[in-house]
Amino acid sequence: QAIALLNEAMIRMAQAPDRGAAEATALLGQSVDLCLQGQSSALVQSALEVATALSCARREWQTALEFWSWAEAYARHSGLRRDPADERFLQPFVAQLSARQGAAAFNRALQSADTQAPDVVLSRIQAWLSASAAGSVRRPQTA
């Protein structure tokens, strides 16, 4: 069920990046809640990948780099290969992230990242989603 939610989040973002990001945020949150119950490496890696794409869409580059570095560390550690459709979805986000960070800084971050405990990663994603939701609440403008 968690993977289905993550796949739906990717579909929503691919169809309409701006509107889809809001829908994908809710789907990612639901998926992370389920991932906390299972905490498999594949689930954590997939959640990190969707979180990377979302943070890129929001132009939160440091957060995106943190999530992508952890996702790549999981991929190296587990040996899991991404589905070609996932690769196609992620490629433009990762290319944009690399360009924004600069190739040297981007590669350093990827090489120095360690695999974090699943509960640490999932809690970090939850905290980011909560902070994003709190920040997206419109405050009345004062004159």
C-alpha cells in the first residue's frame, strides 16, 4: 500500500507539477506513516526519492540534497535498482538539483552520505512535511 501511494504521488507530480505537488505531499505523508510500520530499505529509499522530487519542486535545494544523498546511500547499501519509470521521473529533478548545487558539491554530498536508520529518515521526512504544511498556511496580510 505504501508503494502504491508513492507511485500515485509520482504520477500526480508528473501530470501537473504545481498542483500535483500539493496532492503528492498528502500521499507522501500517508505513505511515510505506513513505512514506519514496515521500515524496509526499499520503502525508505522510495519515500526518499519522492521527498527529493517534492523538495526540488518547492525549490528547497538543501533538503532535496539531503534526501537524495540518503536515497543514493540506500541504493548503494541495498543494491536495489530503480524501476526505469522511476528513473525517468527522478531524472529531471536530480539534474536540476545537481545544477543548482554544482557538480562538485553534489558529488561530495552523494559520496559522503551514510545510510541512516529507517526511523530517523522517516521521522525527518515527517518533520519536513509538517514544517511545510505549517509554512503553507496563509496568514492574513496587515496594512
